Amino acid sequence: MSFTRVAFLLAVMTGLFLTVGYMIGGPGGMIIALLIALGMNFFAYWNSDKVVLSMHGARAVTERDAPQLVGLVRGLAARADLPMPRVYIIDTPQPNAFATGRDPNNAAVAATTGLLSMMTREQVAGVMAHELAHVKHRDTLTMTITATIAGAIGMLANFAFFFGGNRDTPLGGLGAILVAILAPLAAMIVQMAISRHNEYNADAEGARICGNPHWLADALERLEQGARRIDNHAAERNPATAHLFIVNPLHAHKHDSLFSTHPATANRVRALREMAAAGGGVGGGGGAGAGGRSPSRIPPSGGARVGRRRGPWG
């Protein structure tokens, strides 16, 4: 996504934040909201990755803690010509993953214990390559700042809804209620506009990084099934961070698909299968194909010994 478009969408979110502030406190409330927005953008630039990781209870791991996972990420990062990111594990049975950080030199990737226990090594490689693609495209800063502002808009909107707004504004108290209802929806639509475009690009780049589009396509199908069946309580408590994940962590019956921040998984899988049929990504950059090889699994943590090296993932 172009820098101009991203800047415009972030400006829209900041404008929503100011509007909510105006409806709560009038011109003075808007000025306060502007100062808060500037402070939040500054804070989000430097700390949004830490905030998001903390929200989901992510714990940092090293090669001593999770040797196969960290070794896999190290190999993929080298293939993508990226610095080695920090690696985190989230203790939840739902299979999922996300990346965060303001730039490639300060990036982090996080995988859930559910993903590591349910996926084959090749599928995990596809997922982590997708996350590294977000890092490479510098999507992570935009996504984390968007999540921070959207969460703040939701909190301000709740305040306006329960405590009322400034009756001296053009729409009075009714306007505050309308803004309290509509502002979070508008923020969600902006998140959708940013996220959906990024996901397709990250899928294609991730397939090239791991060397086989089928690995990511297979993983997406399993991720979709797991996310529908298994709760992710931290994500349900913090829905503004849902767009960071590789698949929507919120249950479909709780989240209107009209406002989904993720493209339909079936469409993403189809695009990857077509990419593979056209020869895109398969075997690229020294990647080995998956055909004829029995799948292996990556333990979520602990001192499991790494067996024979299997291609570029260790």
C-alpha cells in the first residue's frame, strides 16, 4: 500500500478521534483530543509493539527455549534479507500468528502454542514467512498504530455513550450518541482498508520467502478451521488488534463479516494455488519443495533437539 494512502487513512483515524473529543467536550475537548492523539501516535511509534505483545501475553523465546522455531525464523529472515526479529510465543490453543514493530530492525514475530502444536514444519514456515513479509513491507508499524488509535476511539466513544456529550455542539447530546455508535464502526472500516490489501501482498511475498506457496495455502486452511473452533480470549478482549493476525482470531458469529479486516481465506488460498501453478515462489531462493517428504512438527517450547537439517529452515 502506498505511503500516501496509508498516511491518508491514518489521518482519517486521527480525525475520528478528534471528532469524538469535540462531541464530548466541544472545542476544548477537540484540542485535548488532538494533544492526546499526538501523544498516542508518538507513544505508538516507540511502544506499540510492546503494548500489543503485552495484550496477548506473549513471552520472548530464544534458541535455548524454542530451538526449532527460532532457528526456522532465523533461516527465513536470512532468505528475506531481513535482520533477525525477536521471537515470541503466545499461550493460547487457537492457531494464529502476527508480526509487529516499527521497522525491520525492531521487529517481532509471535506464534501461538496452538499453531506450533497443530501445524507441520512446512506450514509453520509458510506462516512465519507471511509475517516476515509484513516486516519487509513495513506494514507492522501501520497496523500497530492503527490498532492503538482504534482502541482509543472505542474507549472515547464508550465514554460519550455512557456519560453524554457536550450539548453545545451542532448535534447536541444526540450527536454524541451517534458518534459513540458510528465512530468505532468507521475506525473498523479504515482498519479493514489497510489490512485487506496488506494481507494479499504478504501472502505473495511470504510464498516467495518460504519457497512454496502450497505451504502457506495449506496453513491458511488449517488456521481458518482452528480459529473458528477455538477461542482466543485475549483477542476477544482486544478486538482492535484482530487485524494484526494472519487470520481473524474473532469468531465469525461474534464478528460481522462486512467489517472483517481479513480477505476471505478461500480467496487467499486460491491466489496462492494459482501462484504455485504458474511457478511463482516454488523453489525460489533455494527453497525445497514439500512433495514426498513426511511432515514434521515444531514443539511450542522447551529443549526438543533439532534433528537433521531440512532445507533452509534448520
